[in-house]
Amino acid sequence: MARVGAVDAGALRHAQELLDAEERARARAFRHARDRDAYVVAHAALRNVLSVLLGMRADALPLVREPCAGCGGPHGRPALRTPGVHFSLSHSGGLVLMALAGAPVGVDVEGLATAQAVLSARSALHVAERDELTLLPAHERPSAFTRAWVRKEAYLKGLGTGLVRDPALDYVGTGPLPVAPAPDWTLRDVLVPAGYAAAVALRSA
């Protein structure tokens, strides 16, 4: 986990130098500086960790883009040509999360949803999760919704489908403890600063 606000200008410039041309282009496409900086920090941190793991220079890692789960185009999630090394990245606001594993893994972090966002996105929840939200006091619904949402995103990232797969299909729960959506997956909440929720999903080896 990293906080973008803790990275000074010099470190940010160094982080940008580690990225390849495609990553730099993606970074430039962000409208807001905080989102752009979070992307740069996340991908540079990933490269630094992988460089130690694989014994390669961070700017020379063989990163590729997997085919898009929706259209098959070459703009899916980043991956390594090296077999047996899986990773996932997520950033929201000024917070960055990264997970690495020897099996498919997904991670997601989000700022707490607003009450309006909960109302507009209820259809993305499993029917049982919608029922759970209905039973909660109104002031508890945003945090419960966000817990469920990061669990779903983490699982779908691990699957490699992202939101191409309908998130309403999978039950992960809105309560304090997540529910694994499939027998061969482990789902855990991640401790993050107040104002955020996060989760990680790992497929059993």
C-alpha cells in the first residue's frame, strides 16, 4: 500500500522514468493530476517489486497487455510473460494497493460511496446483498455497499473479466466478513485508512 501524497516531486519524476511508452500515454490520459500521479506511483512500485523478484531492471520488465475480456483487443489488464507470477493493482484518490501471488489474484480499493451512489448502483449487487442493505440504517449503507463493491471488483479482477462479468451474479456479502464467491477462491478485506475500503481475492493453488 502507498499514499500518493507521500511521494515528492523528485520521486514522482523517477517513477515516471520507469514506465514504458504505453504506460506513460495512459498516465497522460488522466484528467486529474491526483489520478495521474496514483497511476504512475502504482505502476512504478509494481515494477520495483517485480524487478527484485525477477532479478531484472525495473524499466526492462517484459510486461504485456492481456486481451480485453470484452472485445478481445490488446488493451486488457497488464501481465508478465513470465509464468507463475500474478499481480493486481488498484488506486483510488491518493491510495494505491498492489498484490502479487503465485496464482491469479485481484485487489481493489475505493473511497466510501456516497448515499446517492448507493442508490444508483444497487442493481450491481446480488439480490441477497440488496436485501442486506435494505435492513441496515441509512447511515450504514454507504460503508456496507463499498465493502461489497471492492470484494466484487477484487474477485472479477482475479478472474480476469473485470466488469465484463455482471457483478450482480456473485454474492460476496455486505457485512463485516466477506463471503468467498466460489469454492476455489479466498476473499479477504484489507485494512486501509478511514474513508476507504479494500479487498483482495486469491484463487487456490
